[in-house]
Amino acid sequence: MFALLPALALLATSALAQNSTSSVTEKDIEGLEANFKQAQLVPQLISDFDPEAILSVSFGGQAITVGQKLDKDAVASSPEVTVAPAPGHDLEAGALYTLLMADANAVGTDQNTTEQTRHWLVNGVSLSGSGSSYAVNYTGATTITDYAGPGPFEGTGSHRYVVALYEQGSDFAAPSNLSTAGVPLGTWFLPSYVSEAKLGDLLSANYFQVENGQATSTAEATTSVDSATLAGAASTTAASGSASSGAVSATSGSASGSAATSKTSGAASGASSAAATTGASSGAGKTGVAAGMIVGAVGVVGAIVGAAL
Ligand SMILES: *[C@@H]1O[C@H](CO)[C@@H](O)[C@H](O)[C@H]1NC(C)=O
Ligand SMILES: *[C@@H]1O[C@H](CO)[C@@H](O)[C@H](O)[C@H]1NC(C)=O
Ligand SMILES: *[C@@H]1O[C@H](CO)[C@@H](O)[C@H](O)[C@H]1NC(C)=O
Ligand SMILES: *[C@@H]1O[C@H](CO)[C@@H](O)[C@H](O)[C@H]1NC(C)=O
């Protein structure tokens, strides 16, 4: 296990932080997609995630990395949200968006039967900026639900807080009970809201995690996928295919691990899943094998991190 600590340090230092001035690459977008799949937010909460931008979420001037575990005190006040368009995507001047944050609870929660908690809902924001950096502009927007910092119940696992920016086309129609300012934090089914309000594409999303105490039962380990592990994944279809299936297998490894009662066995089962991933991707050529192994290894480290924290 100690041999893995350098890998952990690498994960921490090379994480998916965005420079506000940096331009987004395909690899960044693939890393974001892999992260959301790994965290089971796709397809359970977001059936089809095709980000057109990177959404940077900063608390107190510090940008989160995708899936970062944070202390609840660090996320008590609303974050600054900026957007950097993906290659080939331009942000339309004057377009309106809905910005929201939803608690999707711990990995393994059935999003069809357990409502998400609405922590933030702002209709009619715009984006101000140019080139590769845009900030959310709240002028003229309606804050339906004020930002309410996470406060997960003790022992309910590591909650996933998704910050999302949806296009708000001309069809947009806020449901009557969510059309005026001052609706307090509450629960809803996010996908139902998105379709009922006729929101457009999900421009992008990000997420972070907050946990209160030790998980007692259903919580499952999640970890982020570093886009650096997808190096070269953009160069061939086969490679990016195995990289993402590697991420998914790694996730099911930690998922099946935490279905077992002991956290240690979670790490062990993550390891065997990573081995299976490596085997499965061997047909995809050398790049594919390498990507599968690296992503698989991230899953193992993640399972261990999950077990340790
Ligand atoms: C991000 O910023 C750091 C320092 O501010 C710089 O060294 C680095 O090259 C930047 N990365 C990109 C991708 O622009
Ligand atoms: C949730 O609902 C979707 C769409 O109805 C369905 O495809 C999916 O299988 C459901 N998931 C679970 C875990 O029941
Ligand atoms: C925000 O939007 C308003 C209205 O569209 C505009 O007047 C203002 O300049 C924008 N703010 C920034 C910082 O660009
Ligand atoms: C709004 O109304 C819908 C039914 O149309 C209901 O399912 C939902 O819980 C209500 N939301 C709030 C915040 O009252």
C-alpha cells in the first residue's frame, strides 16, 4: 500500500485544475466525462453528458478538482463559477443559462427513486468574457434558491454535489413553484426539472464531495480520474474507448467492494477489477492497454483512498 503513496501524490498534484487563462483540450473534456462516469453520475443522473466546456468552480479563490473531497466549511459560501469552452465550441453572446447545484447523495443511490437536493438554482444567468475564459454574470438573473452549503447527515457517505450549467433556450419555462426568488433548499428529481422546464443542453458540469463522519452502510468509494491518465487517449478511438471502459470497470470495482461489509475488502476487490480491466483492454492495442492499466490503477488507488478516508 505504501508503494502507492507516490501515485497518490501524483494524483493530487496533477489534478484537473484549470487555469482561467488556459485553453481547454479534448483530453480535458474526456477526463471530465470519465470522471462523471466513474462517479456514476453518468448515466444515473445525467443520461447523456457531452460537455461543451469546462466548468471551473472556485471556493475562496481555490478551484476545485473534479470530484474533490472537501470539508463542509470550505464550501459554505457560494463558489465563483467560470467557463472555458471546449475546442470547436463558441459561447453565444447574450445566451441565457440556468446554474444549479444538486446533491446526488452517495455513489450507489438510485437517482430514479431518491430525489436530489436542490442547493442552488439561478435562472437567466449569462456569461461575460471572451476567448477561453467566461465568468457567470448574474445581472438580470433570478435566484430561485439561494446557495445553501452542503450539510450531509452523518454516516450517509460521501455526497456528490453537482454544479451544472444548462442552456436556457427560448422554450424555457420555469415550473410555477420554482419561478420566483426565495424558494428554500428542497428535494427534487433533477432530470424531471430539466425536462419540465424545457432546459436545453447541459453546457458543462463539475462536482465535489463532502462527507460527514464515517459511512455506516451504503456509501461507496469514489475517486476522480485525472485527465493526465488519459494521455494519448484522444489520439485513437480504440485508446479512448478502453480508457473510458477502464474507468467504468474501476468504478464497478469500488462499487462491488463497498457492497461488501469491510472497507478493506473494497480495496481488494477494486484491485481485482483493475486486473480484469487490463485483461479486457489488451485487445485494443498497446496504447489501449496502457490507458486501461493506468485508469485501472487509479481505480485501485481510489479504492484505497476511499478505504482510508
Ligand atoms: C497554468 O498556470 C501556470 C502558472 O500560472 C503555468 O505555469 C502553466 O503553464 C499554465 N498551464 C496552462 C495549460 O496554461
Ligand atoms: C432509471 O430510469 C431510466 C429511465 O427511465 C432507466 O433507463 C434506468 O434503467 C433506471 N435506473 C435504475 C437504476 O432503475
Ligand atoms: C453582465 O451583464 C450585464 C447585462 O448584460 C452587462 O451590462 C455587464 O457589463 C456584464 N458584466 C460584466 C462583468 O461583463
Ligand atoms: C413543484 O411541483 C411539482 C409538481 O408539479 C412537485 O413535484 C415538486 O415537488 C414541487 N416543488 C417544490 C419546490 O415545491
